Amino acid sequence: MKNRIYFLLLSCCSLPVFAQTEAQLDSMYNAMSTDLGEVVIRVNRPVFQQKADKMVFSVEHSVLSEGSTVLEVLGRAPGVVVSQDGELSLRGKQGVSVMINGKLSSLSSKELANLLRSTNSAVVKNIEIIANPSAKYDAAGQAGIINIVLKTSLLDGINGSVFASGGRGRKNRMNTGFTLNYAHQAWRVYGDYTHTFRGEEERKTFDQDFFDAASPTTPLRHTHQQYKTSEPLTSNNFKLGTDYQLTPKTSIGLVVDAKIGRYENKSAGISQIYAPISSLYSSIGTDNYNLEHWYDYTYSLHGTHAFSEQGTVMDVDVEYERSKFNSKQRQLQTPLISTAERYANRKGEIPSTLRVFNGKLDFTIPFTEQHTIETGWKSTVKSNNNPSVYHVEEGDHWIVDPETTNQYEYKEQIHAAYINYKLATAHWQIQMGLRNEYTERDIHQKTTGEQHQTDYNNLFPSASIKYETDQGHSYYASYSKRINRPSHFDLNPFRFYNDPFNYWQGNVRLKPELTHATEVGYMWSNYLIATLYFSRTQDVMTQVYTYEQNQTILVKTLENLSKSYHYGATLTATLNPTDFWTMSSMFNLFNNQYKGTYQETSIDSKQVAFTLNAQNSFTLPKGIKAEVNAQYFSKSNIGLYKREGYFDLSIGASKTILQEKGSVKLALSDVLKTNHFTLMGTNFDSRIKQEYDLDSRIVTLSFHYKL
């Protein structure tokens, strides 16, 4: 299998000699036709475009993206890795902030993963990957920012599209929806609706060895767990908006966005305990059920005013979001042998209500054609109420479990001001900025009466410089300071049980991470980019596993380590080997190092790793397009643990029909079934291995029609 994978990668990623001149390459970016007798070949923009400050992934032009969820699409973006829980990392580094149309998401990683799983790629235009943002952006996200740009239409009259797709992995999948836009003179009304059903089945194996602190090389007991899960997700998302141009210099707009979803996780399996490790001590059948509902509504008001044709522009944004989330859990156990340990059946209900208010005011002030000042203010006020109630079964009755029941209230305010200077000449682009963010946080655990209040203020400088020659060669360097705050979910100390033997618990003592990041690079006409980067993070948050000594229950939580270092190099090339073939390849070599002390033990975890991504697009006669995406991720570290390497190969093809107003697409993801998630590591008094056989090989047939 390894030889097959390496052969495929070499085939997909070999860098051919540049045959075109620079002018010819530039012309490839325009959709054009070349007549070759009776054959017409159309050349389009590449799916991936590397720019000086960001990578742009053109989702709307990707055959493989059709019929996928946004989370699945992100997994094919260069440098982006999606974990089994839906958490994102960029260039091998965790702590990514997600923006939608330039607005930062306030959801926790779990809530955000559900949102991205329930959002269809048909409403997405581009995904922008910004590794080193300027001071104009929120300072959140130590690894960078992923901005999801939704589709909009600027055409007059009535226009839109309808789409539908069906797919099959281990379970069925389908989605359908439409977009609609009406524009006349100064008025525009637009909206979209998407219904998504995603069936999914995964197989999981967890192995754990537990040690005595006095003898850390000899396991006291071993646990083995096997599960098969069924995880259907249903969502209904809709958006309705309007824009009106009051005067030639002033416009206003209103948007209402709703996301309603339902997710089930039905898991059946067996848990075995060996104590000593050669003797079966306990065997228990497990039946776990988790039902989640969410109702997320966002109301946005925005306005733009130009004070003069060439002068200051003011942008105002006001947004209110209310998100209700509810989880109902049940864990039932059946002893399979007489010596099996007895674990109480339990059930829980975990509702939460998140409210977020955002207000933003931005000014763009061009003093001359070369000099521009950007300045502005943003305030975010957030609250989360989370009363969780757990019951355990005693005899024929369910009683409240006081050890896990808790009412958690979270309040946070972030107020920011920034100023950013830009200089643009024929050869030079210089940007310098400073952002100040004040954070105030209040956590109240009403059940126990505990309260934790904190506030802090941080300055976030940023700077970048780029020099471009007349021959198309560019040299650039950038620096930024960033922050990654723990979410309300990370800080919540309530227990979220996966099964009777594993639960997640937040850490109310978590501190925010502060990162200094810098990079230097070389670019040739947007087709070849080489970058060196380095970052240092203070108080880095990392997942750790501990266990309850008497109960052999594994506890997953977050802790701050002293620091981490992340450095590496990337090479990105966009080539046109032939008139009909466009290839974008990215190679990233990096090292992650985590240092600190935990449980009186010194930690120095490091791992050199690399990722390789090759996106190949083919534009053929008679409206046919084909796409091949190959990715390889080597063994890497996630905090204290190691993730095994994996490979993914996906293919797809499309054909225009109905006078080029419609298209049908057929895609197959993870062709070789090599996209697995395996996590291993030793954690002081335990050793773990977690294997996930993901439902990743999916065939999808989709149809899209422009109205």
C-alpha cells in the first residue's frame, strides 16, 4: 500500500518544466476558448490560488466539493487538517479561527463543527486561508484565520439556482436547496435554503494501559473497547437578506440567518478489562445514545457610507446571535461475565443558550493614492447559560447525580480598537498596524457557588512588507502577535460522557494562548511561492488524559503547558502542464515542539512532519471537467500525542447540460480507503491508542441548474 501511495503522489505532484511564458500564464486566469478544428477547450481559474497574504480555495469551481459539507471541503484545503471531532489545524498548528463573510464565529469547536457539518458547499464561493492576518482582523486564532465566503449575486432581475445531490458511504446522504436573488436599480433582495441529511457510520477501537506510579513500565490493567456508531444528521438552513442604496454614496442592508439541526449518535459496543493484563476481569456490553438539537438565529444590520468619491469610507456592522443547543444522553451497561464490574446506568440533559452581540465601526481613509489609514472599533458581548442535569439508576429509580449536575453561567466582553497603515507603490507594499483588545470574563457555577472573574488587556502589533520587481519576482516578510482564548465549552467543568468509561471535562483555570508569528517568502507571478515561518506560543493549551484511579475512567481535558514552538517551510506551485490541465501543489515541512511541566513531570514533545497536497483540474471538450485531489499527511504530534500518517485520494467529473445552464457531477472521495485517524501516546500513568475507521469513502451524484 505504501508503494502505491508514493507512486500516486509522485504522479500527481511531479513539477513539470514551465512551458508557457509569463504573459501566457497570466492569460490562463481569464475564462477563454481556443478553437482547435472542431474541438473547443476552455481554460478556467485554478481551484487553488496562492496570493501574497492568503490561499484562496475556489469551492464553486471544484468538482469534488459539490454535494459535500463545508467541513468535508475544508479537509481537502491545502494545509488544513480536520480531526475526528471536527477541530481544525493549519500548517500543522492548532488554534484556527473561523470567519463567515469576514465575521468571526463565537461558537465553541464542538458547536462550530456541527454548523460546518450541516452547511452545504453549494452556498460557498471561496474559502480563504490567512496564515498571518493584519491588525484589521480579530487577534483571535493563533494558527491563523479561515474565512468562508458565501455566494452573492450582483446581476439585475431575477436569478438564482437549484441544486440536489445524493450520496452513499456506509449510509445514505442527500441534500437539496435553492438560491434566489432579485435586483432592480437601488434595491436587492436575496435568500437561500438548504436541506441536508447525512448518514454516517464509524467504527472505533480504544485501548488503554494503566500503570502504578511506582512502576511506570508494568501495566496494572488493560482496557479494550470496540464501538460501531450510527450518526445521522439533519439540518435546515435558510437566509434572507436585503440591500438598499439610499444615495450613490450610502447603502444599508439587513440579513436574517437561521440554522436548525438535529444530530444523533447511536453507539453499541463492548468494553473489556484485563487485570492483570493477561486475565479477563470484566466484559460489559454498552449501549450509548446522544441526541442533539440546535437552533441558531443571527440578525445582521450593515451600512456603508463614502464621504467623497476618493475619500473616507465608513462601514458599520451590528449583529445579534442567539443559539440554543440541547443534548440528551443515555449510557446503558450489560455485564457479559459474572466477574464484570458494575457501572451505574446514567442519563443526562445538557441544554445551553448562547447570546452574542457584535458591534463594529471601520473607517478607510486614503490620504493619497499611495497612503491609506484603516482604523476602527469592535465590541463583542457574549453570555452562555448551561444547566446540566445527570441522573444515575438505582434499582427501579433514577436519582440526580450531584457529582456531575451543575448550572454554569459564562459571560465575556471583548472590546477592540485598531489602526493600520498601508503604503502601496509600483514596487513596494508596506503595512503596519496595532490592535488593542480588552477582555473581561465571569464564570459562575451556581450549583457549587464557585465564581471566577478575570480581565486582561493585550496589544497586538502586526507588520508586513513586500517588494515586487518588474520581472514578476516578489519578496515579502510579515509579523503578527495573536491570541487564542479558551471557549465557554473549554472552561465549563461539567462532565460530558462519551460512554461509562470516558468523559470530557472543561478546565476553569485555563489561560489564553499568546503567539508571536513571523514568516518570510518569495513569489514568482503568483505561480511559485516559497515560505519560511516560525511561531512561539506561551501558555499553550493541549489535551491531556488522566484517569480516576479507583474507577478506571478516562478523563479528557485541557491544560496549559509553558510554551510551544512551530516552524517550517512551504513550497506552493500552480502550473499549466498543458492547455487543459491546471495543477496546484503544496508541500509543507514543519516541526511542532511542546515544552512545560505537568503533574510534576517535565515535558518535551516534538515531531518533524510534512504534508503534501496536489490538486489537478482538467477542462475537456464538450463541457466535461475532471478533478483529482491527492493528499498525504505524515505522522505528526497533537500536543502530547502522536497522530499516525494517512493518505486521501479523491476524484470527480462534471458535464454541462441544458445549454450550459445545468451540470451533473459524479465524485468519489477516499478512493483507496486510507483516510484513517489513529492517535497514540503515553500520559504519565496511562498509555492510549485510539483508532477511528471513518466513513470517508463516499460516492456523490449531484445536479445544479442556474435559473
